[in-house]
Amino acid sequence: MATRKKMTKFFKALWRVITFPFVLLFNIIAFPFRVIFRISHFLNEEPPEDRPLLDTFSSLTTEEETRASLWDHVEALRAHLLRVVIALAVGVGVSFYYAVPLMRYLAIPVGGLENLQAIKVTEEVGVFMRVSLSSGIIIMFPYIAFELWFFAAPGLRPRERKYGLLGIPLATALFLTGVAFTYRILLPAALPFLGSFTEIKQFWTAQDYFGFITGLMIWLGIFFEFPLVIYILTSMGLVKPAVLVKQWRIAIVIIAIIAAAVTPTIDPVNMGLVMLPLSLLYFVSIGLSYIAEAGRRRRNPPETESSV
């Protein structure tokens, strides 16, 4: 009996050794198809049944399942944020290799790095890290947008899920447009004004200059996402185009406040340079909101009452 068990184990082990190359080859060939199947299943999977927000909060104190679901969402959000931080660390690490050439390029509007000065011991290191961080954010923006979509995707319908995935390249293009607008249009107009406002001789520090330019690039890049955000919110039924049209005066006031907060001065030239594209983006968002509303009505036509 013991000999039979030993022989059985021996032949099983021999069979695993003989079939291992074929199993490995099959898994390698099947791997892309399995990935495609999982992606297709994820994109076409129906979301769980919607519940009113007030009912969800009220059930947190009474239903154990709701509390467990909430903690699952918190854990998922933490995992997404952790991956975003790791991606940013990788992007910043890559940026270390070309941070100095990038600093030279960004300093072209002021005549080069030699026209800037450092008055603190750690200023050069701080500027180097700030430029690297800004570059890392720009490099990893598509992945950050993907993680945001990946977190929200389980609660979206299949159609919204696919459109959201296709919107990541558009979001990246809008972000890069905002960055390019800052460097190509805003800075050439703003710097001469800021440098000749009085007769005081200008000696700009590297920390102030790069802090100013990188802050404007990142913030305007984010603001250029506004039309896409409005389109998505309208498609989900959270924003109405009629409300955007009715409240355009309030929106202009808010844009003026944002422009004053982003720009280093409150002079009308710099504020106008920031307000103009943001105002245009707001009215573009209204048009996109109407398009999204029309598409939403086609997908979900109102129920017509049957005539008696």
C-alpha cells in the first residue's frame, strides 16, 4: 500500500514536470485574452442599485452591511491615493534627470538662469525640488486621471464608464493646454508689466520666480479641466445648463476672485489675462452642458402619459 502511494506521488510529480512547459506556454498565450475579458467585463458590468443619499447616511447607524460597504469604499480610496503617491514619486524621480535643463527652459522669459539669484542657503535645492515636483505632476497627470476614473467607475453605468475612460486623453490635453497657455501667452504679457511697474530695479530670486511660474502652470492646467467636468456632471444629471446660463454673472465674480487668488498682484492686466480664458471656458462649458443634456434626454426619454 505504501509502495503504491509512493508510485502515485512519483508519477504525479513526473507528469507535472513533463506538462509544465505546455502549461506555461498555454498561460502565456491565454494571458492577453484573460486580461481583455476582465477589462470587457469591468466596462460592461452594471453598477449596484442606486440609493438616495439621505437613505444611505441614515442607514449607517442601523445597517451593518452599509457600514461595511462604506469602509470598503474608504479602503479602496486609500489604495488609489497610495498608487497616486507612488506614481508621483516615480514622476518626480524621473524629473530629477532633466530638472536643470527644464529650469533653463522656464527661465528663458527672464533671459536665463544667470538673471536669477538665490539669497538663501537651501534656495537652489528648494527650487530644484519644486520644478521636479511640478514636472512629475504633469508627467503623471494621465495616470492620476486614470486612478480617479478607476475609483468612480464601479458606480457608473457601462456607457458612462466607457466615456469616462475615453475622456482621460481629453483631460490630459486640456491640462497641457492650460500649462502651455501659461508659458506661451500669460508669462510674456505679465512679466514685462510686473518688471516695469515702477523705476525700482528688479532682482528676482529663483524661489519667487519658479514658485510663481509653476504655481500658475499647475492651477491654470487644472482650471482648463472645467468644461470636461461640467460635461460629466451634466451627463450624470447633477448640473443643468439652464442654471449655468442663469448664474453667469455670479460665475464671473467667482472667476475674478479665482484670478485674484492665482495671480500675484491684483492689477487689471494680469487678472484680465487669467479671467479671459476662464470666462471663455465657462461659456464653452455651457455649450457642452447643453450637448450633454440632449444626449442624456435621448438615453433617458421622459415617460409620456398615456391618453385616455
